Amino acid sequence: MQANISTKLLQGFLALNDCRHFGHAAERCHVSQSAFSVMIQKLEASAGARLFERDTRNVTLTPEGELFVEVARQLMSDIEAAFSNMSDYVARRKGKVSIAALPSLAAGWLPPVIAAYRTQHPGVTVELFDALSDHCLNYLRQGKADIALTAPGPNLMEFDTQPLCEDPFYLVCRRDHKLAKKRVIQVPQLAGCELIHLARSTSVRQHLDALLQPVGVVNTGLEVEHLATVAGLIESGLGVSLVPELTLFQFRHPNLVAIPLNAPDLVRPLLIVKAKERSLSIAAQGLLELIQEKSRSEFAP
């Protein structure tokens, strides 16, 4: 037999157990005595046994009622705990949110955003995956990440996307390089420069190849995945590199300079990406809103 017991019936049972009087228990439950009697009858019908003995003076528990007291208390405790727990999630006092981001964002722009979110919601765990574009999208597909901050690519049709910002490029070189004193670099001035490349799998490299092909830069043969490695190679005099503005924190070195590149068509668009068919948790929605707020204030044209 499938029980059909509401919290109202459980509360009525416990009230009658405490009061041992139908009238007093009905008052506690804010119902009439006749309605309260019907509640107890429904509960006993669902339990399949009489839970109370009644006479003109006394209300006492039957043996089955004695067994049911602890069950009823535990059920009410579990229900109250469940709603309290859910309230914590709704109020962002608890929860978890996972975000995947390009390494340049994960190491530079994003940490202060996460710190601000943690200050607002210290009970929420924030999980961060720093990865290249394809891996960021895989984290979304697998449900390991709620949000991704990444660059455009061929596999975005299955996702919801919105702009984060447009990231212009800079030339990074040593202070003794022939272009180091320029205020702005024109693309033709890159001719003859020995270029240190980021790996072809990076979003940065994919934006540069088409631009540099007709310019006549010198390929150093140095092609690396990490910006810290690029900085070390430049500092050692092995070449120059073109990097997006949001990566410049990696090149803060007394021997290096960063100069804007005058190439309006060369910007790295960055996107906020999430799964189409999966709703964000309240915790994840809160982080998304903070990311949107920060991007509007910091990247506004």
C-alpha cells in the first residue's frame, strides 16, 4: 500500500501526541476540532493501523502509535532540514559553481572576479579549469563546467554565447629592440622581426596567422604553449611576439615593453559560453551576472 501522508498530517499527529487532547491539538494546528479528527483518521487510514486510543477523558498512543512517534519526528526533521538546505542554496549560502577559462583569462582578469564572488558568497565553492578553447568546450559538454570564457571557434553552434570583450594585440619586445620606442606599431613595421609564436592550438595563434602571412616576419622556429615561456624567450633576446592585451600581465619585466598594434581588424573576440539545454544553478547564475557586470564596466567602449 502506498502511503499518502502530508506534513500537515504528521504535524497533527505530533501535536496530538504532545497534547493528548483533540481540542488542544486542533488549536495548535489552527483547525477546527472536527477537521482535526478527520486529519487523524486520514493518517491512520494511510498507516493501516489505529495510532491513538480515545475515550471520554484520555487520548493515548496505541503500540503502533508508539512506533510511529519516532518515525514522524524523523520525517519532520528531514523535511525541515531539506527546506533549510534548499533555502541556503537559493540564498547562495551554499553551492558549487564551475568555470572553464582560457589561461590568459584564468590567470589575469578572472581571479579578482572570483575573489569578489567569494566575498559575497563565502559558502559557495568555485571550481576553475584553465584550458585552451577546445578543452573549455569539452568541460561544458561533459557537465564539468557551468560557464566557459573562451575564444570563437568552429564548434560553438551547440552552445549559447554572448560577448565578453574584444582583446586588441600588442607587440612585446626588449627595450633595446629597434621598435621599442614606438608609441604605436604599424603592421608593415613588423617586416623582418624574428617572431616567437604561440602554439597553433591557441586562440592567439589562430588570429595572427592570416595577418602575418604577407608581412614578411622571420620565423624563429620557437613555438610554445605558455606565455611565461614567451616572456622568457623575449627577455633573452631571441625574438619578439604579438599577444593580446589581456595577457600583458605575463610580460611585466623591466627589460620588456608592450606597444599597441594598429590593426583594427585584428582583435581576439572573447565569449561567455554555456550549454543550451542545461539551466544554470542559482550559484552559477550569480557568478555569470558578476562576470557580465565586470565586463560591462571594464570593457565598455
